[in-house]
Amino acid sequence: MVNVYQKSLSLHRKLRGKLETTLKTPLRTKIDLSLVYTPGVAEPCRQIAKRPADIYKYTIKKNTIAVITDGTAILGLGNIGPAAGLPVMEGKCCLFKKFGGVNAFPICIQAKSPAEFIKTVKNISVGFGGINLEDIGAPHCFEIERTLIRELDIPVFHDDQHGTAVVVLAGLINALWLAKREISSAKIVILGAGAAGLSIAELLYEYGAKNILIVDTKGIIYEGREHMDSEKTRLAQMTNPRKIYGSLTDAMYGANVFIGVSRGGLVKPEMIKMMDNDPIVFTMANPEPEIMPEEAKKAGAYIIATGRSDFPNQINNVLGFPGIFRGALDKGIKKFTNEMFIRAAEALAKCMKNPTPEKIIPDPFDPKAHKAVARAI
Amino acid sequence: MVNVYQKSLSLHRKLRGKLETTLKTPLRTKIDLSLVYTPGVAEPCRQIAKRPADIYKYTIKKNTIAVITDGTAILGLGNIGPAAGLPVMEGKCCLFKKFGGVNAFPICIQAKSPAEFIKTVKNISVGFGGINLEDIGAPHCFEIERTLIRELDIPVFHDDQHGTAVVVLAGLINALWLAKREISSAKIVILGAGAAGLSIAELLYEYGAKNILIVDTKGIIYEGREHMDSEKTRLAQMTNPRKIYGSLTDAMYGANVFIGVSRGGLVKPEMIKMMDNDPIVFTMANPEPEIMPEEAKKAGAYIIATGRSDFPNQINNVLGFPGIFRGALDKGIKKFTNEMFIRAAEALAKCMKNPTPEKIIPDPFDPKAHKAVARAI
């Protein structure tokens, strides 16, 4: 791990920026100049002034999105601010281009409040065909996403919520098939009640999961508990109507599925041993998982997945977001729905003709995967 | 002209965006993924969180600027809004890359007031190494630029003001040399008291011009006249202390230099005939000049320049801004000064070893020109 960090730092120092802007048309003569710029450029401007929808016909809006953060939840590093989040946003933009053919540009926003952040995003949105919100902390990410979806006429997507949920559901569909379990009867524990955890819970619930316990630092969440917020309450009402309470250890007892989207090291081998037979363990905290895969294996985990590219079964949203926006931009979709996300997850799961415990989900380098997601949207 | 507009529209329709984002490093293996994105990317994030200045070492900020408009003064088309301005912003970004090697990204801002615009620019500035303000109307462009220069720690440059001024001064240095005039004794008429006109007046004044009349739709500007604003008053005090008044026709009488940055068709051949011998006529309104070059020629103009790439002597800021930001980014300059702008203009003028009336300024495709500007900053 020291190695991957130091190598990455060297690469970043060498590149000084992982992406650049390039021209799609040559600019070699005065004639080129008069078409790309003045005086010719006045004509598409006039057209768009007359018919605002023509912006999709003549500009980058057709195939360009913004990857936007406020820096409040960068990877698992926490609230390190928008400037320190820039390397992640750049990386994300690289993945959008590589896997989805989507032009993406990073925007790091320094804002004093969610309202100011929302205002800033709205003010700059006109030139973009979509907004990918990234690494924005809970619970303000929910309000931010909801408001932007309502008030903008371009698709808005908080990847930490829905991107993660889509790919988790895809992996889980194949993992449950291997473990011969139905989602409706599986006991599922989700550790982490932030952006990812709550959205995963919601999507699994929409997909038919009936037995979900969401655990945060204070234990299992339920309506009326201390340290709840409106989003936790909404999900607790949905997934835990019997108001089951207890610690992470209590929750893990007899569970079929563990999904960790919290912090490194929170899960002990003993907890894995308490789970039901053939337990499915998605230990996805980044960069350090809740329990290292080898430890989980030793403790009896049947299927193990992480969020990292250097272990098998990477449940990384890179399998989701490029195809999701590719589909949305191609089809002119203005708002995403849970139905689209479920179709995308099913399409992703189906890409694996013969899943095995070490291979429940396609490789991010499999172009079929991204195409399947785009088609499903 | 119909032709250039229709051709440009077809090109825009075909391209659907004149620029795209591309990766600077291959992304072919899981190892690449772990360095460009998680988990490796956590390391540059941690470094920047510890030492904010390291953002220049590890990210696009080192060589990326934003090209930002509020859509209030797009070309000569007026206040057509930020969406309709996007084709111009994209074009500008293409020129930044082509001629300066600067990565530039267009941001169109919808804001209700200059204060909101300023706030939005500040909120998104952290990921950029500089801000090129573009096609922002007067007089609010002055307040906007001044505030952003004061409050940001990256270079801010309103191209319509200073970019135009630099290239006009460069052309004028050679034109005056050909006409055997000193700038200190030349009578100069500037038509247009917007962003460009007032900034040209200021830079010429700083360079030594003593006899400048600025004319707007109400005639020559002077302190105390009706329809003034604080910026016009500031420039009038500087350039017209004797409070000369009158119409454009009055101003043109006996003038050596006419500089038009206003609207198409405002100058009649008779006005050119009233000028002194060997008059210098920069008729730069875009897309339609104040007087067409052939008419000005017939009326006796000795040296004629326009803002367009399809006539000789293009006084287009494309000769200025790419080198200006290239120099600023390379040298880590935080604020531009008039001294830098004058050095850039002189460097640009000197690129022409043997200026002639048809060739007072380098071709934008001459790489020496942009390098000379970058070095002068």
C-alpha cells in the first residue's frame, strides 16, 4: 500500500494534472479561425439566443458534464476541503472519458452552506449536460441532490449515493445467486449510514430486500433513536419498521450479507464468524476496507468484495457512472429514477455469464459492461 | 459573410462542441486505475490537505484556467445571455490551447447581479490557475474584475478590456512608426466607452498618449456630462481634463488615429475624410466593423485594421491572451499590471521586423508572437 500511494504521488507530480482540453477540429488557417471563432461563431450564438434548446445542437453541452464536490467527504479521508479533493475529481473525469466517452470537467466548490453550494452549482449549470456530485458528506448531500434534481433541467447524480448503490446491487444479485439465497429472505447488514449506506439500503429495498439493518457509529438505526436525522429516519421507517436495536455485533448475528461503506478496520473476524453460512462480505471503505479480504476469508466469508482495484471483486462505482451518464446524454434524460438504477444493476449482473465467488462483477475494463449500463438507462 | 456564418453553423452542428477533455496518462490496467484513482489518489489529496500550495504540484491548476462569461456582452451581439455565449467561450478555449498551450474550460454563469456573479466565480476558483473573464458588459465588468483581482490569489483578466488594449497598442506602435507620428502628439479618437474603449484609453495614456477623446453614443465624454458612470468619469478626468465636448464628427476633425470598439456602421466615409493626413483607422467592431475596410480606404485611410480574421491587419486579442496567461502560469504571477501589458504590446510590435501598412501586426499563427508575449509578462 505504501507503494501504491508513493507511485501515485510521483505520477501526479509528473503529470501536474491528469486531464487536458483538446480541440476537436483543426485550427490551422485564418479560415478555420473565422469559423471556430469570430466572425462565424456569432451564428450559433444567435441561433441559441433564439431557440435555447439549440445549445444541445451546437455546443459541448451535448456531451459534457461537471464533476462537482464541496470537499466534505473526500474518499474515506473526510472533510479535507475542495482543494484537496481536486485529484479525486480529476481522476473521476478521466474515468468518465475512458469508460463512457463522456467529457467531464472537475469543479471544486468552496461554499459556506449547502444553500450557497446549491446556488453556485445552479449558476454554472447552463454549459453542462449533467452534474455528477462527488464526495459530498451526509446528511447535507441529500438536501443538495434533491434540490438540484428539482430545480435543474439536466440530470443530477450523486455518485456516492446512487452509483455505489447500482454497483452493489449488481454484485449482490450475482453473489446471492451463488449463495442460493433470495434477496427477499436475506438478512442484510449495512455499516455506514452516510450517502452510500442509505442509498444502498433504499435501492435494495426497492429491489425487494425485506430484512435490512443499517448501522452507524451509535448502532442499528431506528425511528426515535438518538443521533438520527431526517434521511436516517426516512430509511429506518422503510427498512426497520419493527425498530430492532443493538450494536454492530448484534446486527451481524445470523446475517447473510454484510455491506460496509464506513471506515477502515471497523469489522473484526469474530463478527464474520457470527454470520450465517456462506456469508457475503462487501467490505468497501476506501482506501482502507472495514476488514481486509484475507482476514474475512480466514473468518469464513464465502464471497468477498472490496471497493479497491487491487483486490478481486471490485465493487467500484466506475462500473456504473460512465454508462449511466452515457445513456442519459444519448437519450436526453432529464432526471434519473430508481427504476433506471435497478435496470442498470441487472444489466451489469447479467454481463457475468458464469459468476464465481472470485468474479461476481465485470471488470471495469470490459467495454460490454459500460455499454450494457448505458442501454439500460 | 453569409457564407462564413452558415459554414460556421454547419461546423458547430457537426462537432457539437469544439473541445473535449482527454487523459494525459493511459488508463489500461487495474494498476493504472489504482494510481490515477483509488486507492493511490488519496496520497496527493492528503498532501494538498497538509500543504495547500501543493495543489500546483499535483493537479490541473498548474496549467488550467476558466473562461467565464455572464453573457451580457457577447461579441457585438449584446446581452444574449450565458447559454448563447457558450460557442464563443468554447472558441476562446480552443485558442488558448492552440496558441498558448493553456488548458481552458468555458463556464457560463447565470447570475442576477454582479455581486452574485463575483460570488460564483470565487466559489469555483480553487481548481483553476487563472480566470479569463469574457464578454462581460460595461460598466459592471469593471467592478467585477476589480473585486476578483483584489479577492483572489490567481490572475484575473478581462480580455475585452486588457487583451484588446494590449493588441491595439501593439498595432498602434507600428502604425504610428509607419505614419511617422509620436504617440505623445497624436490626436486619438476612441469610439466606444465600454470595456474595450476605456481600457484602451487607459493603456494608451499609460504609454504616453496625451490627446485622447473617448466618444460614446452621447458624444465625447467629459467629467460632469450626462450619462456618465464612475469608470467613464475616471477615464475622462485622465484623458480629457480640458473637458472638450462634441459629437463623433467633431472629435474626428483633424484626428490622426481612430479606434472603433463600438457597433457596425457608425462611421461614415465623410468622417474619415475629415481626419489629418495619413489617418490610422482601427475599425474593430465585431462581427460588423464601424466602417468596412474598402470604404475607409476609398475615403483616404492610410492604415486600416479590423477585429476580423478575414481582412488584413487583424487586431484580434488572440495575439494577446494566450501568451499573457502562458507567461502568468509559467511564472506563477498572481496579478497583472499595466507595465506587463505595455511590455507585452512592445514585444508584439517588435515581432514585425518590417511593418507595412498592410502588415502592422503578426499573424496569430506565428508562434514567435505568442512566445514573445509570454516572455514579456
